[in-house]
Amino acid sequence: MEEDGKETISIRESKRRERQAALESPDIGSGLCGWIIVGLSILLMLATLPLSIWMCIKIVKEYERAIIFRLGRILRGRAKGPGLFFILPCTDSFINVDMRTITFDIPPQEVLTKDSVTVSVDGVVYYRVQNATLAVANITNADAATRLLAQTTLRNVLGTKNLAEILSDREEIAHSMQTTLDSATDDWGIKVERVEIKDVKLPQQLQRAMAAEAEASREARAKVIAAEGEMNASRALKEASLVIAESPSGLQLRYLQTLNTIAAEKNSTIIFPLPMDMMQAFMKRD
């Protein structure tokens, strides 16, 4: 399976390079009319020097790239920038593309999980334009398309998961979404860098049911722990009674120790236990 995945990635990468090379190929289809118009534009620029120089020099920032169109066709070579570049008046136009990482929130999506539970899930996506030429030539609005695709991918991925998996395996879900989005947006020159699941909202009835289940489970564990404590205490008392039974004087010492404990607590009434044998001896005398 790993080899198949690597082959798929390599095929997709080769296709992307072919499309990029086709976009960056020289302007073959301009024709004679196109070359005449370009020549007239150059003559116009030279005739109006130095005023025309201000129309021909353009500047792009460090985080931007410029895609130049000449007579409606993308100019051969890679995107221009950063810094200075030249265009011809009347025949050239350009589009600036921001290459910085862009962040957007996925709106809360109502998703029906695999075990038929409705949850509301939202997230955040980090992406950037990897190839400015593909981002301009292959899609009308790369940002809007990536946002819509992220919402659909979130619903599709979560629809194959159980509620327990959604609550516990957020990292795996985010990685699966990132892989799917990166593969789908590769033709648009977009690189999805990171996907995170922000919040999972459950229905109120389900929250109360889960809280009641957790409370019942805690009470059951508490009862089990209390029962184990009683069992251990009864075993200790049994062992102590066997030890005391072996020595009658030990029982009397235990009585005295109990009296000492009661007296230390400053009680007004002290109950002194007497052996029944002693009382029977007085009763016989009477």
C-alpha cells in the first residue's frame, strides 16, 4: 500500500509539473498580429520616454509574486518578484498573488456520525499558495474554493467516524483532512499546511445522558471501593480477634487502652466494661 501511495504521489507530481510547464511555455500562438502589436507597444514606450518608464516599472513585495499577461496569455517564465519588473504599456497586465500563509475558520458543520449521532464540529485550516501561476490560471478564486472544499471534506471525513472516535482521535481526523485537502488543491497551486479540529458540540440531551452515565459509573466505583475497604477491615478485625483470643490478658489491656482513649476526649460519662464472670461471682454470694 505504501508503494501504491508513493506511485500516486509521483504521478500527481509529474502531472502538475507538466501543467506548469505548459503554462510557462513561450507564446507560440500570438501570431503575426500579436508581434506587430507588441512592436508598436515597444515603439510607443520608447517614444514617450522618460514618462512611460513610470508606467512600465512595477514593484512587488517580498511576500508577493506577479503573473504577467501579454495579449491575454501568461508570459513565459516563472512569476515575477519580489522587487522590480517591467511591463509593456497597452499589451501587458499583471495580477499580484499573496504567498503568505492564510488562515480561515471552518463554520460549524452539522454532521451525522456513523452511529447516528448529530454533532456540530468546526475547525481551522492553514494554507498558502505554492505555485502562483497555477493559482491564477487554473481556478477563478482559490481562497473561496479552498474554504468550500474544507467544509465538504470535514463533513465527509466525520461521517465515517463514530462519536467516540471523533472525541478521542482529533489528530487522526485532522491529518486525514489535511491529506485529502492537499491532494485536491494540488492542481490549484495550493499547499494545505495544517488542519485542526477546534470544537465538537453535542446536543443537550446527549450531554445530560453522558453526564448521568459518568456519574453512575463514578458511584459504582465508589461503592466497589467502599466494599473492598469493609472487606479488608473485617479481615483485619478477624486477625486481631484471633491474636487477642490467644492471650486473655491482652483483652484486658485492650480494655484499658480503650478507657484511656475515652478519657483523653474529656467525656463526662465513661463506660467501664466488666467481665461477666466477676458479676456471676457476686451474684452467687448473694
